[in-house]
Amino acid sequence: MVSKPFALLTALIFTLGSLSTSFAFPNLQAPNGNLLRRQEAEDSTASQAGGGRPIQAVDPPPPPGPLSFTGTKLVNDRDHPWRPLRSGDQRGPCPGLNTLASHGYLPRDGVATPTQLINAIQEGFNFDNAAAIGATYLGHILNGNLVTDLLSIGGKTPKTGPPPPAPAHAGGLNVHGTFEGDAGLTRADEFFGDNHSFNQTLFDKFVDFSNRFGGGFYNLTVAGELRYSRIQDSIATNPQFSFKNVRYLTAYGETVFPVNLFVDGRQTERKLSMDHAASFFRDMRFPPDFHRAAQPSSGAGVEQVIAAYPWLPGANADGKLNNYVVDPTSANFTDPCSLYRFVLGSVQELYPRPTGILRRNLIKNLHYWYTGAFGPAGCPEQFPYGQL
Ligand code: HEM
Ligand SMILES: *[C@@H]1O[C@H](CO)[C@@H](O)[C@H](O)[C@H]1NC(C)=O
Ligand SMILES: *[C@@H]1O[C@H](CO)[C@@H](O)[C@H](O)[C@H]1NC(C)=O
Ligand SMILES: *[C@@H]1O[C@H](CO)[C@@H](O)[C@H](O)[C@H]1NC(C)=O
Ligand SMILES: *[C@@H]1O[C@H](CO)[C@@H](O)[C@H](O)[C@H]1NC(C)=O
């Protein structure tokens, strides 16, 4: 259907045609009807002003465009010193965003608007504009506060303002089963207790795989091996393992970001040293003298990771280990619009009957997201809440 490069909301950019038919999927089995689990809001703490920013209803502006200068440059600079966390600062499962917050490219409290997020990931990492819009609005629509236009990159906090009516939660990127999911590279599955913090055991595995398959560096070969192995770990140890829809797609993109974005832009070989990996994943810190990528980048190479071990979306059925069942209704790489449709469905479950500013802002955010990520892929735009 679509054969030119498109921006998937997962921040993957690759050629659809090369992915659609060329793989044999060894794990194709019977259908299964598991639904995405969703964690509901766990508290309703009263709102308070945070980070010096007023918390108020906002008319969300359109997303920023691309950078004007798109080359490499020093980003660990004097204007953006790393600082340790203060009490209340939010950090979460994304090492890229954590690092930007700890250097002040994002507000240091980890609560930001979509505009701030897009500007920061472009400026600090040279993330390309289409992918920046795709990833940011996906996170914001699922986990942000759409009235105040604020998203926590970690847990739920009153700094994003009064929460929306349940089942919506505005719980931040830590919320399991929306964007955050299982089989992370350095984050454990929620089943094991902490779904978003750096996990040393898993980082040891990252290092081990980099030694075995990358000569001591993390490269695309390591990414393919580690992605597959982390899926197999979860199948064998997490009875609640779920790997479908948003998570299925983002899980692949995340494996190439370290190669494309954590490697210094002055370096020609696309391989990440273990020192630098620890700096980002564990310490939320740019390495000394770090220069961002040499050109706008996001998901390049992901097709290589997928091709190493083609794998279909699914879950461990019936809460049983080693019981992975493919879900043919899941969004997948073959049809980019399937992800758009899935997320629109999730949004309508979160916000069944929005009114007033909430409805207006849902309409605007969905449109911004569509424009950046799915319009270019040729998906028909949908208007579940009407048009303004
Ligand atoms: C606003 C844009 C972004 C959002 C909303 C976002 C969100 C997330 C979330 C929710 C996860 C956790 C997924 C999971 O493993 O369960 C994640 C993981 C990850 N993100 Fe981001 N991200 C964004 C941009 C970036 C950027 C710019 C980079 C790199 C420069 C990046 C690198 C990564 C990596 C490497 C992981 C995998 C972590 C691991 O599995 O150990 N992300 N991101
Ligand atoms: C780290 O991950 C491992 C493997 O998934 C898990 O067994 C362990 O409980 C996790 N540790 C912490 C502190 O979450
Ligand atoms: C996963 O993240 C959510 C959101 O911050 C948190 O409330 C929850 O406790 C985490 N899950 C576990 C099992 O740690
Ligand atoms: C990754 O590194 C290993 C070891 O040097 C090498 O054999 C492999 O070809 C590299 N992969 C890529 C994609 O460069
Ligand atoms: C991918 O999704 C599309 C649309 O939902 C579906 O028709 C197709 O069968 C799926 N492909 C696989 C391999 O499951």
C-alpha cells in the first residue's frame, strides 16, 4: 500500500516495502484475545504549582518544526550541566528523556509540554522531526494531562495538574501497558516489581551481549540478538508477558536508538562503548564532550533488528509461562495504519465522553500526532471526537 519511507508513531523510520512480506514468522500460532492491560490512576493528589510553571488549562500550540541547523555539535555544554536528582524530580523508563532532563534540555523536574519535548529531543539528540512528533504525541496522548498540556517522563505527579476523569490517568510514562511495556533492554518487566528503573542485572546482560556479538560495543548485530533474547526471557519467566500493539512496535525502535543517537556524532562507526551506554542508561548523563548525531536520525537499521529474528506480536496466554500466543489483531509492521487505529481505540477507552477544553485538546493533539506520523504514511485521518 505505502512504499515510500514513512514515520511510524513509534519513531521508527524505514521503508515499509522491505518489511511487509519478506519474513517467515516462526512463532505464528493460534489467535488469542488478551487485551492490553492498563493501570488506572492510583491517586488523586491535589494539584500544586511545580517547576515555577503555572498549572492551567492550555490551548495546545502546533508542534515545532525541524531544527534550522541539523549537523552535529557539542551538546554536553556549559549551558546544560548535568545535575543530580532533587526530591520530587521525575525520571522514568526512557534513558533519552532522562538524560535531557538531567542536563536541563527538558525541565529538570521531568514534567514537560509536547513542544518542550520535541525541541529537546531535536536539539539534544538530533532526533528527526517526524519521529519526534510521532513519539512525543503518542506519549502525551496516552500518559499526559491534555488539559494542562503537561507530561511526566516518570511517575504520576500533581505537577501535571488535576487528573482527568477515570479511566484516564495522566499517569506519566511509567504507566505500564500504554507506552511502557515488557522486555525492555535495561528495564525489568512490571511483573518483577519495577517497570521503569535502571536494572543492573539487565545491564550486565547488555554488556555480555555486546562482548559476545559486538566486540565489546553495542551495534545493530547486538541489538538483534538482545531484542530476541529479552523476548525469550519474558516468555520463560513472566506469566503476564504482553508484547503487542504499541509495545511490540516500540520495542524494536528502542534497540536502535542507542546506535543512532547515543553514539557521538563525530564518530563514523555506529557502535556504542559500554562506558557511554552506562552513562546514558544508568547515569542519565551525556558523556564528557558529547556531540549529538551528525544528521537527524531515529529508527534507521530497525529492519536489520527485525530481520535477525522475525517475531509476531502476542502474549503469554492464560497467565502461563512458555505459553506465547500470537495475536493477529495486534498492530504490526505490515500495516502502519493499524497502530493509528489501535491507539485511537485506546484513547476512546480512556476518554469515552470528553467535553469542553478536554475534548478540544484531544481533537488538537490527535490531529498534531496524525499530521506528523500518519498523514505521511497515507492513513486516512479519523475524528472520533468530531472536528473543531
Ligand atoms: C518524546 C519522545 C520519547 C518518548 C515519549 C519516549 C518514551 C519511552 C518509553 C515510554 C520507553 C520505555 C519503553 C519500555 O521499554 O517499556 C522508552 C524507552 C527507550 N527510549 Fe525513549 N522516548 C522518547 C524519545 C527517545 C529518544 C530521543 C531516545 C534516544 C535519544 C530514546 C531512547 C530510548 C531507549 C534506548 C529506550 C529503551 C530503554 C530500555 O529498554 O532499557 N527515547 N522511551
Ligand atoms: C532486574 O531484572 C531481573 C531480570 O528481569 C529481575 O529478576 C530482577 O527482579 C530485577 N531487579 C530489580 C531490582 O527490579
Ligand atoms: C509501574 O509504574 C507505575 C507508574 O509509575 C507505578 O505506579 C507502578 O508501581 C509500577 N509497577 C510496579 C510493579 O512497580
Ligand atoms: C558488530 O560488531 C561485531 C564485532 O566486531 C561485527 O562482527 C559485526 O559485523 C558488527 N555489526 C554491525 C552491524 O556492524
Ligand atoms: C498485520 O496487521 C494487519 C492489519 O491489522 C493484518 O491484516 C495482518 O494480517 C497482520 N499481519 C500479520 C503477519 O499478523
